[in-house]
Amino acid sequence: MNIVLLGAPGAGKGTQAAMMVETWGFPHISTGDILRKAVADATPLGLEAKRYMDAGDLVPDLVVIGLVKSRLSSDDAKKGFILDGFPRTAVQAEALDTELESMGLSIDAAILVSVDSNVLVGRLTARRTCKACGKIFNLQNNAPVDPKVCEVCGGELYQRDDDTVETVSNRLSVYERSTAPLIGYYRDKGVLKEIDGDRAVDAVFADVREIVKG
Ligand code: AMP
């Protein structure tokens, strides 16, 4: 199944994507993860992307479209994929459709994880991610015993540079302005599935399961 995960930053897309990967083994294509790796490796792409990411702005369309195209051309993506954090603009959504069409593919479901914006700020600033395995925790509602240690692998937990109060408010405005219009785009195509993301992780995943089992 070819899935797009839609939703504001902090809605829980990454957490649900990780559960989907564990359950069905679809490749998880997260443009944020690809970009953070490039930043950590200090590649030319990472150096260019970092200033946009640190400000909570979007990395230019051409850059992310190129990344996704090359990832989609890998063999494993032919069996289905989860796109997490892409597309984020109308230009990206249209480029994705064109690329998939040329591969004889299309999006089967755009799953919108909805969470009220008041809840998102608290969630984002309380988010901690494991440096080693990528597992996401939340100090408010999914807190590890030790806030600095991953309960899965013992790795070090860190706060993403863009999860600070200052950057979060810009990321949420960018979402409303550039990405929220894609809800209508996928609704018009008849593939939009909206789920309430302001619940326990397992309850949200039960809805995802219904959609994927279809
Ligand atoms: P995320 O992990 O999805 O929240 O992404 C973190 C940051 O990476 C975003 O705030 C953007 O700066 C950048 N980014 C990720 N995906 C995209 C995208 N599809 N288009 C533009 N910028 C992106």
C-alpha cells in the first residue's frame, strides 16, 4: 500500500509510521529523517538544509523532491511505502503524483492525523528522540524512567534543535499556510482518511490498522 501521512508537526506521524513499519514492514520515507542525517553527516545537502530547519522553515521544494524521487526508485519502495513529512506543499504533491504516475503507481491513502494546535506546542517541546535507535518519547505522556536514556536501546535521548518553543510556533504557521491545503488536495482525489490523533498511541494505531487492512 502506498501511504502519505499528513498532519501538523507533533501530531504523531513519526510514531505511527514506526508502528506501521514494525507491523507491515513498509519502507518508511521521512524527509525530516533524511535531512537530519545529512545535517549530522555535514554533507553539502545537510549544510544547505540546516539553516531552513533551524528556523522552522521548509527546505526548497526542488531539494526534497529530488530526495524523494531517488528514494522511491529503490527496489523496496515497489512493494509499498509510507511517506512521512512529504509532501508539504502543493508543488511537492503534484511532483509526487507525476513521479508515481510515471512508475505506474498512485497514493492509496492519505492518512491525516488530526491534533488540536494547542496540544501540539506542548507535545513538540516535550519530545525527546533516541540518538541511537530513533525511538520517540514524550516527557508529558510517554516519559522514559530516565529522561536522558532510551528505554529500548539505552541510547542517549536528545531534544531536536527545531523542537524549541521559538521554532515550534513558526513550524506550526508554516504547516497551516503551506501544508494544510493538501488536505483538500487528497480529499478531492478520494483518498483522504482522517483520524483523531489526540488519543493514546495504540488507539490511534487501531484506526490506522483499519485503514491499511481496508
Ligand atoms: P519533520 O521531521 O518532518 O518535522 O521535518 C523537520 C524539518 O525538515 C522541517 O521543519 C523542514 O525544515 C524540513 N523538511 C522535512 N520535510 C520537508 C519537506 N517535505 N519539504 C520541505 N522541508 C521539509
